[in-house]
Amino acid sequence: MGRNTLIIFYSLLFFMFLVTFAMASDKIARVLNVKGVATLTREGKSIGLVKDNWLYKNDRIVTKRKSSLEIKLVDNSFVNIGELSNLEMVDLVYDPIKKDGYIDLKIVTGAFRMISGNIAKLGPDLMKLDLPTATVGIRGTSIVGKASKLGVENFVILVPDPNGYIGELVVQNTEGIVVLRKANEGVTMIFPDRKLAKKKYTKKFVQELIKQVPRIKYGSLHDRQFNSLFWLNK
């Protein structure tokens, strides 16, 4: 294959990638797996979720008892939720070419696990999670927690990602800010207007919380980089 032919081939490949991304840019996440019953509400209509369904801005997901959901965002972040969870995909914008974007998620109830992806690496406040009692900024790390109604304990705990890296969580409510930087460090919250106090949770407590949510299937860095070029076509 000659040099000019190679240039044309790679130019076409890059063009196809741009076209594919433009066509899929309104898709913000894909369902990797569903256990039990999970329901999606979109524009006032509700449907049952199944594997490979796409999620869009403002979609709301609810899981039934003994049910769970595994989700992959377009920036290679992962969000898994357990039974009786209520998750809203508030907004997500991601441009891998310009290396720009932000994530805004909201969990009203339920246990969850998260691993941040490419967007959290672009800036310190670009990945946000809203809970009933606080807002959490996720800075390149993993998080486990549980959201509950006001008056019931909400948990946010920083844990190492699958590669052992520990980033930061910035937890903020109406009374102040707490920054978490150590493994198993977290905050217990009951109301949004109470002073935040970080604490170290036992490994047993963290593991009991983790058991409520499916394990995140997290491939190697090489696999994720390769698959990120093509998974939007699935």
C-alpha cells in the first residue's frame, strides 16, 4: 500500500469517526447490564430497560426491589446502582477531539458505585453528583455511597479505582465543604444544612455497602482506549 493510499485510508477512517461521533453525540450512556426490573422515564413515558439501551439527557432510571443496573457513560465513566435506586442523567457533554465536557448526575435514592472517566481528568469540577444532602465533585477516582431521603443517613466514601489510584471527592452542602483524599474516607449526612465531618470507615463497612451494588467490570487501559473508538457504533 503506497503512502498516498495510506493517507487517504486514515483520513477516511478519521472522517468516519467524526461522523459517527456527531450522530451519536446526543447519546450520553449505554446500559451494560440489567438484573431484575429497571424502568426508564423519558418525556413522560416509561419503558423497561434492557441491555444495550441508550440513555439521554434528563432520563430518569428507577430500579425495583432485588434489581440493579450497570451503566457506561460516553467518556468511559461507570455508574452502577442497586435496588430501589432513583438516578437522573441530568446532563453530559463530551467532545473527545477538543477534550472538553462535563457530567451532571443526580441520585435520589439507592446504593451506588462510580468510577470516573475522561471528563474528570480534564478539570477539578467537571464531574458532579447531586445527592439529597450534598453535591459531590468527583476528581479522577472511585466512589461508593448510598442516597436516602432527608432525615435518613446518606453516605459518600472515597475508594481506590481498579488501578489503585486515589483521587479526590469534594463534598459540599449549605454549611461548608469537605475534601476527601484518603481511601475509605467519607462523610455521613442526614440533612443538607448540617456541618459536614469526614471520617474513616472500616473496610467491613465499605464492603457491606459495596455488596449492595454490582461489581464494575473495568477492563485494562489498553482495552478501554481501543474500545472507546468503536463502542458508540454498537
